[in-house]
Amino acid sequence: MNFNEEAVELARILEESRDLLIALGDEVRMHLIVTMLSSGNPGGQRVGEIAASANLSRPAVSHHLQILKEVGVVDVRHEGTRNYYYFRRDEQLYDRLIHIVTLARDCALRKSSEG
């Protein structure tokens, strides 16, 4: 693939992934992701637990979790009246992120070598 083809492919995949990248790029959501990952609880956490760990209000956490859920990063498991948020095991999602970064790297390296 030449530089122009890579650039067109990068533009296409960035456009397709806009909502995901915006969701992941938000500072509060980044903080929530780190908070959830550091909890070490793969079965999920309740909003109140996440809010307490992240020092955020429950409504703020709920709002940001909904955005992460809409883009497929997190999901919710229901147990009676309790909701547990957890990271989805969606390899395609992570592969897409890896592809974006790899393609951007390849474009940058190719452009700098043409120089």
C-alpha cells in the first residue's frame, strides 16, 4: 500500500471510529477506565462503587458509562435490581484500535522517510 492509499484508509477508519475515539479521548472517561481496571473486579462494578473510587458523582459516572456502553467498550450485567458494569471482551474493538494506531504510525513513518 502506498502513502496515498494508507492516508485514504486512515481517513476512512478514523471517520468510522469517530464516536469510539471521542468516547475514549474524554479525560473523565479515561479516568473511569483506569479506575475500573484497577479495581481488579472482572465481574463488574456498580455505579456507586465506581463513583466512590473515582471521586465523581453517581450521575456523572452513569452518564459516562452510558457513552462507553454506546460505543461498545463497557456493558452491563443485571442481577435483580443491581447493575454491574464491566469491560466487553470484544476483540474486534481492540483490533480496530490497534489497526488505527498501526496505520497512523505507518503513514507517519512513510511520510517522514519520503521527506
